Amino acid sequence: MAVVPVKDRKETGEPLDSALAEGLSATRKSLLRLLKEKGQATATEIGKCLGISRVAVHHHLKALGEVGWVASEVVRGRKGRPAEVFSLTQKAQESLFPRRYDQLAKLVLESVGSDFGDDYLLELFRRHRRSLFDPFLGSECPLSEKVKALADYLDHEGYLVKFEERDDGYVLILHNCPIEMVAKAYPQACTAELEMLQLVTGTTVERPCHQAKGDNCCLYFIPKQTTKREKEER
């Protein structure tokens, strides 16, 4: 079935689900949706479907490729020359189109809590947090290096972390919670996170700001450890 050119197509609703797409032009949104529907397409096919020239298609593809949303590969057909085809990257699939993992997770957790109780739920979240913090468990590097590496790691995991060093300790500010909807429904998730931070750092960690309770971030304060010599001098 042929895809109707964008100027004739009747949209059934906004296909893109992320604030990342708000600044995109209508043509680029339609191009992304087209690749989602077709799986892959050549520049010629995209141009015909959207009613624009090949030059314009390559201009849009280049821009979308630079942000990691579109990739290309050369495919050899049975006849003719190899063709370059374009498709969405996994990054685009996950960040631009609707995903409802949180709804599934909440349904599963609700069933688990109902069948096995809150203590079992806490243990599940402890296992999840342990898998996340596993690279830092048992590390003997200085606390300052460990906390900085932890900040970089969590930032890479999507927590949008800001790291600060103060005279009395270190601050981790987590501006994004990848499991926010789950954490708001199940405080065990946040309990397990705090426990793991204390286990990794080997000290008492404070959380004066808590996103699941209405703050705009989670802020963790990790006090600097007093060395044996400093204790003796006191």
C-alpha cells in the first residue's frame, strides 16, 4: 500500500511522544513517522512520499543523523546498483515514540506486592539498585574519585546529574528519575537507592531533597570521611 504524500495525509494524532521533538519542523516529524511506518526507505522513496526533492530529503536526513535519530546502510538488491537505505535508530525509537514501560512495571509490581508483600518488593528494588551500582561495590579508590565516577555513571544512565564538592562533603543532584512514576507509587525504590549509595560510599548519606515527594530533584549529601590522623589531631 502506497504512503500518501504528507500534504494529502490526514494525521491521526501526533506520532512523536517527546519534548525533544517539539522544535522539529512538520516535514521532519513526517519523515520520522514515515521511517517508523516503513521500517526503512531510500531517499528517493522518502522524497516521493513527502512530496519533496532528493536534495531536501538529504538535508533533513543529515540533520536527523547528526542527533542520532537516523542511520543508513548500503543494501545490495538482486538487480541494479546497491542502494542506501535509511532507518530509525534505537535511540529514536525509544525517545521519540510512545513507550508505556512504566504502566507495565506498575501492573507487575502491584501484582507482586499483592501476592508476596511489601518486604519482597523492597528486596526486588534492592536487587535492581545493586545491579545498577555493581561497578562501584568493593572499589577501594578514594571517596572523592568514587563519588565523581558515580556522578558520571549515573548521568550516563539518564539521571542528569550535577556534581559538587564542598568543604564538608560531596553533593549529587539528580535532576531526572528514569523510574519516577514507579518511585512515586513504590517508596521502596527510593529506600533501596539510598541504601546502595550508603553501601557504595561507606558512610551515612543524607537526602534533603526528594523528587518522589514533590521536589524538583533528588539531592544527596555525602560527607567527607575523616582520616585516622585527623581524628587523632582532634
